[in-house]
Amino acid sequence: MVILLMVDLFRFIDRSNREFANLLEALKQQDFTTSYSGKFYEKSFRDLESSFNEILDQYRGARMDQAAQYQYLQTVIEHINIALVCFNNAGKVFLFNQAAAVLFRKAKVENLEPLKSIHPTLHQLMVNLRAGQREVIKINREGELLQLSVHVTEFRVRQEKFKLVSLQNIRQELEEQELDSWQKLIRVLTHEIMNSVTPVSSLSAAINEMLTDEEGRRRELDTISRDDLDDMYSSLETIEERSKGLLNFVSDYKHLTRLPKPVFEDISVEFLLNHMHRLFKKDMAAENIDYHVQVPAHQMTICADSMMIQQVLINLIKNAMEAVREREEKSIVLSAESRNEKVIIHVRDNGKGIDAEDLEKVFIPFYTTKKKGSGIGLSLSKQIMRLHKGSIHFQSDESGTVFNIEF
């Protein structure tokens, strides 16, 4: 009896081991078509088979979900009108969607080398651009001018490094933005020019009227009254003043459109902030402004033209001083941080903020809300940051404004 029980036990264990081995082999081979159909009558084996089937069902479901998600992502990637190219450090291409095929006129690409002969500059940009960087490049594709916004993301999969490059033709958007910018600039230019030309024209006409009689003949100076002479002198002074204003306006315009080429060098951000602190320390104290610098904890450097970036910071700090002038408790903070491989310098004030109707106009050349402002400070700063492949932007509300310059 004992022997029979032991034999039965060994059979039970052997069956269990075989069934379990079959399950593991199916999982190893990713064969989820296997099923256990209850060929054993013992309850324990039926329970075991039921558990095995549940495990296989879960794997089948997970694999179907994975396949569905992959199909969904493939559809999205092929549908979007943005070229996507993913490759590793060796240049092997793992993703080349339909938009990329249209852009490069290549149906399939296995490595980056063929792209080098099609667009050498674009190929070099894709390889050299670092994670988080964005650049706009112009290329000629069979006579068609494209303006591509190129953006790079880097990631790792199983210790292998990949670079995902997106390329989007933004020519139409840039042209619309450029047209809008020109229209805004023309309105401002017209306003400034008319402010000078209108009084010059009207006063010139008034002087001409004083110097001629009713029949249009020139009058002798000794026939002109003292009051008329005083009016003429006053009018000529105004004409001279407005003419100088117009000349200064043209000079500012030339200065804005003829920026020198930057001389790049490595600059310590800590040195830059401390220099700005020393430069404005007395002026801030004279106006009772709480002015301080938050120096970054670790060493940060930027590659820039020192004089140009100092000019940007001077413009922003002067604007901040103007913004806090009407506050009882005035505060301006200069700080810097490193985020997503970028260096960002902040100029923060606790002024009343920029009015909603002015938010879209702050970077328009010659637009200003100040009585004595030229309106070129922020537009000049934006031009300088573009020359540095950086950007300048701001956030503003009733509690204050912060301008950020990114490198």
C-alpha cells in the first residue's frame, strides 16, 4: 500500500514538473497559443491547469495590448506632418517616418550616410545638435525654399544612446509672423515719423505765410511785426528740435539694424551677476530699491560676447527700475540657474506688471510706454540673444515681472 502511494506521489510530482516545464518553455519561446484543456481528472491538476491558462491569458492580453499600442504609435508617427529620424551613435537609423521620406526624397534609410549627400548642412546639424537645442535652418529642396525647425531629444534604451530629431517646415508660420511684425513696425514708424513731420510741416507753412503778403509776394523783414518775428523764432526752434528728434530716431534705427558680429568667449555667470550688482548698487540705493544678486551654488559659464550680454542685462535692469518706481517697497533680484542643459539668467522685479494690451508689443522696435523711452532696448536685446542662438522671454502679472535670457 505504501509502495503504491509513493508511486502515485512520484507520478503526481513528475506530471507537475512536466506541465510546469512546458509552461516555462512556452513563456521562454513567447508561444502563448498553448492551452491546458483539463485532460487530468484529479482536482489538484485541474486547478494547476486553470492557473497555467490564466497566466498564459494574461501574457496573451499583455502582448495584444503591446501590439495595439505599437500599431497606434506607428499610425501617429506616420500620420503627423513632422519628419522624425531616430538613430544611435553609430548612425544606424531606427525610425524614419513618412514625413522624413518626403523631406529627404528617400523611401527608406538604414543609416545617416545617404542624407549627407542630399543635405550636408542639415546632416551635420542633426549629428551635432545637442539634447534640448532647437535651431531653424533654411534648405533648398528642388527649387523650394524650406525653413526647418530642428529639435533634438536624447534617450537611452538598455544602455544604448539614441537621438530623436524632429524637423518641421515652419516657413508659412514664419512668413505670417514676419508680415505681422512688419505691419506692427510700420505702424510704430509711421507714428514716430508723423509726430516729427506734422509740426515741421505746419510750422513751416505758418512761417511761409508770415513771410508773404496776401498776393503771395515776399515781404521785407522790416515790414514784419515783432510778434510775428518772435513766432517765427519759436517755430524755427521747434522745427530744429523735431528735426533733431527725427535724426536721433534714424540713428537708433541704424544702430538696431547694424549690430556687430559677436566675439564669443567663456564668461563666468557669477562674475557677470556680481559685475551688474556693482554697476547698479549706488543707483539702487539712491532710489531705495532692495537690490540683490543670487549667485548660483555651482560654477556656470556661458559662451557669449561679454559686452553684448552686459548691454542686455543693463537694458533689463533699467526697465525693472522704471517698473518699481511707484512701489513703496521696491525689489529687484538678479539670479541664474541651470536647467535642461541651458543657463538661464533672471531679472525679477515687484512692479505693477505689464499691461495686457502691451504684452504682445514689448519687443516691437520703437514701441514704448515711457515718456522719454526710445523703444529699442528690448528689441535690441532680442536681436543680441538671437545672435547668441539664445532667447529672451518674460512672465508678468500684477505682482511683478521676470525677464529670462536663455543660453
